Amino acid sequence: MQTLETYFSEIEDKRRSEGKRYAQAKLLTAIVIAIMGGAKSFRDIDRFLSNNIDDLKQYLAWERDATPSHEKIRTFIGSLDFEQVNHAFCLWVNERIRLQEGDWVALDGKAMRSTLQDVHTPFQNFASMVSAFTHERNLVIDQQSYAQNKEQHEHGIVMQIIERLENKGLILTLDALHCQKSLVKIDELEQFYVVAVKGNTSRLFAEFKQLAVGEALSVFNSQIKRKNKQIESQVRVYPCRDWVSQNWASSKRMIVVHNKYLQNNGTYHHEYRFYLSNICHDNAEYFAKGIMQHWQIENKLHWVKDVQLNEDKSFIRNKNTAACYSVLMSWALNIARFNGFNKWKDWLARFANRIDRIVKMI
């Protein structure tokens, strides 16, 4: 397999010749190592590199006796082309993982809070990152940044990512924002979908409410523990009703998730969630597992970036800088998970400030 430095060398270096004090590929590798060593900001990266310069020379063939300041690191990352950085990331991922037909992939967007502008005006704007995230291995396989405004929206970006997926027959889990008539395009791309249905599609939502328990093709019962509550969950699979088949082309199954739990006042709280799919499958347990694991993208990616990597507390205002840095964080997370560390804190317990150990993993 090729090294990180090899992939980074494919990214165009847009710096002036006078400003190329550090080789771009080597500096990007050092930044990823710093993130994997526990750095959470540009200042942390600055301190990490300067404190470990001897290890950089020994294990990374660092050529200079100095390291860049946090201002230089910020400027350097801001000069990168996001599309090229993400392309290099996707090439790196594709060399290490081959998705198979039937693999589940979650797609969801996450706002980058630090880029928010004009917060108190009608022209509020910020950057978001949409990621494609595998259910089983918890890996980012693609991502796309966009500015949250009237010209760009999450659904369009998700469709762009789906079009870029080389593997066919993947099962894509999507939230209710993507429950649109354009779902037929996913079917045309030879992919499968399981999409949440809410009140934004009122007639379709009403069709789900008319489903009777006895009409289900399959039922799966289970118990889930969530926030110290024991939840009784029932998943039911139905064939599409006539109106749904006629108006939502490509749809094959309607899925109802019924959760109930005992409240403090002694009464049961009932929660219903509805999903639409183009998978002609009658096993409710099959859908139950995929629907539950969709939330891994929130718990294993968005939460880790926001809380453990401090993306939510970042002061990066520039949208391109924030997007490129977010890709580097995804890279660090993927490396940890490729090496069997599903939890970031477990990775840090072994590799924090240990360049000698990290370089063996990349």
C-alpha cells in the first residue's frame, strides 16, 4: 500500500515558491500525525510538532530544525483545494476497503459551527459537511462540503456523493430531508435506499398511519436500552400501498418502527417512525438492524468530531480551511479504525504523543 505522503503529493501546491519552507506532503502527514497524537487545534498542532521535532526527524525524515507556527499551519491548510484533498482521501480509502453489494452506508450532513456568519440576519450562512459512513466498520468513505444557502442544499450534495459511489447495490440510509420524488434516481443508479418519512410529505405520512398491524409481512420484536430506559421495539414490514406504488416510483416496502417505554408517571410513551425503501425484502430484523445502525454516523463520527476533536469549539472562520481540516480529521479517525480502535479515547490511551507508534500505523 502507498503511504500517506504519496497521496498528499498528488495535491497541487498553490503556495508561492518563496513560501515553500516545508514540503507540502510531509507537512500534511505531520498534521495528521499530530491529530492522531491528541492535537485538537492549530495551536495544539504547533505545540505537538515543536515538542516532537526529534521524533519527526527520526521517523518522518523532517528536514528542518524548526516547525511551522499555528498561523502558518492555518494559512497552509486554507490554501489547499478541498476537492483535491477529498479526492486524495477517497483514493486512500478505496485502496484499503472494498464495499460489497448489500453493505449499508449512512449519509448525513453536519454544520461546521465556527463558520457561521450573519447569525442575526436573514442572510445567515455557514458551511456544512455531508459524509458517507459505513455502518459495519464506522469508516468515512466520501464527503462533500457546501455553503448552507439558497443555492446549495444537503439533498443535492447527497445525490452528488451517491453518483460518485463506484460500488453498486449499496443500501443507503437517509433522514426525512431526502424523502423526495428524486429517490427514483437512486434506483436508476442501481443503489438501494431506506429513507425516513415525516410530516414534510403529508400524504405519504398519512398512508403510513393507515397501516394495520395484521397486514405486516414480517414483525421483529426486540428490547433496546437507551439513556437508562428499557425500550420495547417492534419493527413491521409492509408491501407498498396502491397510492404509494403509483406516486413513489421504485418504492417496494414500507417499514414501521414502534418504540414504547415506561415513563416516570407509570404510563407508556409510544413513538412511531416510518421508513420507505426500494428493497424487496420481507425480513423485519434485516431492516431493524440497518435502521438502528444509521445513527452510528451521529455517535461515531459527528459526536467524535464535535466533542472529542473539538470541532464544535473551533475558531476556524474560513469555510475552505474548516472543510479541509475536517477531511484531515476524518483521515485520522479512519486510520484509527482501520487498526481496530473503534473508540477514539482508546486510540489516544495508546498513541497520544507517540509518533514512533503512530508512523507504524499510517
